[in-house]
Amino acid sequence: MTPQQRMLSVCFLLVSVTCRTYGSGVVQPFKGLGYYVRSNCPFTLTRFTHNRVEYDITIRRGDSGLLVQVEITMNKVRTVLQNGSILVEKKSVSLPYDHTYQHIFQYGIYTRLRSSLLPLSVTWRSVPGGIDSLWVELQQELSTDMTGLCGKHNVTSNKQQPITESKLTQETCQTRDPVFVTNQVCRNFFSYTLECLQVKTPFYIQLCEENIYSFENSKYVRCAFFKEIALHCGNNSYVWQKWRAITKCAEPTCPGDLVYKEEGNAFIPSCSNPNPRKHTGTISG
């Protein structure tokens, strides 16, 4: 292998693909533009098989819009996030938790589950009443047998297809068509993102208004959305220093004498580690 090939190989390994879901039902798939799902039904977020090991992540939102149940199954080991607790094989666990196939630990203001079988991690932020943001990160190319709301890491699909195919049957749940009305907070926020989002601004305004509709009083639904857009634009963007003041979204608090510092998507905000190690990997917003 030539030095140039080695360099290309290292760069490839550092690049990751991410699927996110946040707010009251926004989904940012592995590839393509995000979309909105208003439902209290269970959905497959992503499912695939790699080296004969099955990975399956399902989610369900409550009437508050927040995620109230997440099930992560890796190599038949089932982890459930519900009511602020973490259950592995139906037993409550404390952190950090080490298992043959996975590790679960605090990751600043987030919690992270990392697979020991595949370069895959699931990260989420717990708030009163549920989870306001969750993302799945892959650091390895996988086959195209992936299904779920996240889609496939290398294929852009019509948003209606993954919604229809990923819904898990449950008679008492409902999936509604997204509704949006003009929201001044959304409009004001996106007036600061024009240099970042450019021609995509109208699309994101609609996504914002779909997310916030009937949840105007939920700071978790509202602020999770604005934070994701600010992260997407990055800490050098015009909106970065202004977004919390514009939206009235307060910074998270840290325990003890630790200080919260918001450094952007590549440097995960940390209370437990105020000075996180910098890395050169790419994390898409």
C-alpha cells in the first residue's frame, strides 16, 4: 500500500454517518433531507444485519412529543430506555455499564451506548418526560439491507416510503399528517441562518413549524430543534452565538463546580468532561 493509499484509508475510517431524531418527530436520515413524523406509534429507527449479527433500534413517542421508549437490540441483547431508566435484559443498570457486546456511559449532558461488535453508537439526551434528541452513528460502510426511518446510509429515498415501511403495528396508536402554521419564533430564528442554509431555508422553516405546532409551550421540543440546526450550521456561523437568546433556550446546568461549554458538533458539550479530546472525524449535522 502506498503512503497515499494509507492516507485515504485512514480518512475513510474517520468519516461517520449519522441519523438523528429530535424534537417532537423530526428525523434526519443517514442520507438526504430531514422530514417530520407526528405519531405515538412505535417505529423502526434502523435495522440491519452485519457479520450475521442483527441490530434493531425502535422508538416510540408519547403525547408530549418526546421519545418515551427506545429499544436497542444488538446480538439478541435488548436494552430499553424508558421513564428515565436503562434496562438491559429487563434489569435496571447503573452507569458506567460494561457488557460483552456493549458499553453504556455518561457522555457529558448525554448518555451513550457503544457497540463492541461494530463501530456503532447510540447517543441520547434525557429530559423530564422523555428523550428530546437521539442519534445513531456508524463509522463503517454497511450493506444496503438497512431498513427504518433512518433509511440507508448511501441511498436517498422518498420520505413517505420509510414512514410507511417502518411503522410497527399497534391498534391504539395514531399517525397524523403534519400540520404547520406560521410561527414567529421559527421565522425569527431562521432569519439568522441564511448564510448557512441558503436556499434550504424555506424547507427548514416548514420543518420547524411542523415540529412546534401544538407543542409551543414545550421548551424541550422547541429547543432540541433549534440546537440541532445551530449544530448543523457550526460554531463559526452567524447564528451560533445568538440562537439561545433568540429562542430563549437556556444552557444545560452541570453538577457541582463543572461548567457547561458549548463547542459545537465535533466537540460534544460536556459536564463530566469540560475539556473533551478533539478529534479529526467528521460528524454530519
